[in-house]
Amino acid sequence: MIDSLGDVGAKLTEADPGALNQLCGELGVGLLYEPKGRTVIATVSPRVASACVRGGT
């Protein structure tokens, strides 16, 4: 399955920065670059959609 995605790194490099920003926002992905350690900290905050049904049947 992963191989079917192709070269993801190249696709991200070629992508429009505005579109990537929008995609990350919609997916709940946050990236923080730490220049001192040359690392990126990634966080994910997925949206949860749930519904409760109250009462008996």
C-alpha cells in the first residue's frame, strides 16, 4: 500500500504551500520546527464526531 503512494517527499516539495497549509489545518496536523536541534515536532488533533441517543427504545 505504501509503495502505491509513490514518492511522497517529492510531491510535498512540489505542492503549493497554501494548499498544504489548508490540508494540514483540515487534518488537524501541527508542525513546529526547532532550529537548535534541527527537528520537527508533529502533533495531530483529529476531530471526533459522535452522537448519543438518549432514552429507551
